[in-house]
Amino acid sequence: MSGPLAGVRIIDLTAVGMGPHATQILGDMGADVIKVESPEGDLFRHVAPAVHPGMSAAFMQLNRNKRSVVLNLKQEADVAVLKSLLADADVLVSSIRPQAMRRLGLAYEALQKENPRLIYCGVYGFSEKGRYAGRPAFDDIIQARSGLAGLQGRGEGREPAYVNTVAADKIAGMAAASAIGMALYEREKSGLGQAIEVPMFETMVSFNLVEHMAGATFEQCDAPMGYGRVLSPHRKPYRTLDGYISMLPYTTEQWRRFFELAGHPEHARNPRFMDPAQRAAEIGHMYALVADIVAGRSTQAWITLLEDADIPVAPVSALEDLLDDPHLRDIGFFHTAVHPTEGRITLTGIPVTFSRTPGDIRRLPPSLDQDGDVIRRDIAGTD
């Protein structure tokens, strides 16, 4: 065992994206994660693509460093098995709606009596304190309700759109992993567990409004909500002679160097572009101007020119490009292994590193109930 969470046992009563992402982060950091699944298994086992049924690519990327046990919580005997697991567990992470957990006798108040050190983390769509409590929620629903889909359509002639990734699931999953780490730290001082609520809706509203609260931050300000630079219709990768680049001079000095290197010294002397306040007010116009300039050279020509001048620039990578990205190759980011049922697989690496207690990939994603017999024997206290 290695990692900062070695010795911590987590009971994972989650499925799909948010909860499994959180528990995989914790498992990567050394926690012993027991994934409790229904007889049908996590829904994400069954999405495409897959080599064999029940072992989809999405499931594989979210469920390493976990053990799987099947428990049918419609049966009292299996609920009793789960309660036995929780009797000496450190953390429960559940995406089951709180009303259903109460019906099963698995509310925090009931479990806390038997295990005062238990950290009980509920991950679901909406806080129990508001009128949306208990409503079903998936990533698309939260992207819409939290304003994220609307942001993609903000501006004349644009329509709301989903971000092309399960952003709400993954962001809320990271928030849950962070909250659990904090609760474990606090327990070292108090000796007591506590209940944690990590709702997707509130997490994403907080995430979205960091920069987009804008004018609504101040009572005496009539500026609209929304961060103008990010919302500019001209903020997008620039077309070059043979492809696209992302390029962002940010400081005044970087803008000056860009215009001079690009052969437009007149813009480098224009106070509209060199004064930060004026530049911010005209950022859409500047982006459009840059687009015209960038179109005249190749992608590699711009990358070479701007990297040498320390101006932020990058090519626009396709998903496929990431598998052979030279930086990711340098750090050995992708983890390849031979899975006992799925053959040779590639998983993303662990992005966070610890100098003394690094996480690692100890277990490959489990088949359904792969560890059920061992876990049940442990509960029964038999060899």
C-alpha cells in the first residue's frame, strides 16, 4: 500500500460519473475502495464502446483501484452486509437519493450511532435544503440548470449548448474528493466523523460564477453579468495557413512583442491596445484583428516565433494527439497494463504527485462482483 490515504477504507455506493470519479481519486491516493454495485452493475458498465459486455471504456477510466461486491439493497440480508461493512469503515460515499437511504436505514444519524468516526458523503443533484431536493440529475441537466449551457449560447445569434464533456460530473467529483480529504484531516483532531453534502447544482453554480458574477458582485455597479473576454465570439482558436493554434498574449509587454514580431509595430504603439483598461474594453476587436494576422502564417511558424518570445501559444490537439503528446510521454502519463478479461488496456495516469507518499495504480477496474467472495468472508470472519 502507498499513497497519503493508505489505510483508509471507503465504501463506494455510487454509479455513473460524479461519485466514481471522486472515489477513484481517493483510491489512486491509497484508499481501499469497496465498490458496492446492484446485481445489474454500475450503469456506466454498459455504455459504448466495450470489448466485452459490462466493461465499457468509460467504466474502465473511472473505476481502477477498487474492489467490487454485488449487494441487492432490496433484500434485508444484503442491507445487513452493507451495514457490517460500514461498522468499521472510514468513509461512505453515496449517490443514492437521501430519501431512499433513509428508507433503507442508512441515513447518517443511524450509521453514526454505530460508527461515530464515519465520514458520510452524499453526492447527488441538489442540496437537501432547497426545493429541488430529490430531483433526478445527470450532467446534461446540471449543465442546463447551473447556467453552463446558457453560457455557451450567450451572445447574439448563439444558441445554448452543452460543453462536450461531462463537466458537472467531473468537477463535482473533484469537489467531493477534496471535501472528504478535509473531513479526514479534521477527524484526526476531533476523533469524530461527520456528514458531508456535495450537490452538483450548487457546486457548478459556484464554479461558473467565479468570473461570470462580474457586475452582480457589486451593489453599486450596472455592468452585466458575464466575463467579457471569455464571452467574446472572437475568443476561439485562430486559423493559420494550415490548421489552428491557441495564442494568448496577456500582459501589455506580451501584446507589444506580438505585434512587433507579427510585423505590425503600429499596433504596438497604439494606446488602445497597450493600456490594460482600454484593451479589456476592446478585447473582441483585438481578437478579430489577431485572427486576420494569424491567418497569414503556418501553425509551426507561429509556434516557433511565439515560443521563442515567451508568448503563450499551443497547437490545437485532437483527442488522438494526446496519446502521443511528447510532454505526456516524457512523464509516463498513460498507464498500460494487461487486464485479466479485457486484454491490453490504456488508462490515464495520476496527475497529482506527492514527493514522499505518491499514489499508484494497484488494481485494474474490476469485473462485477469480482471481490464479492473475499469481502463476504472478511465480514464473516472466516479464512
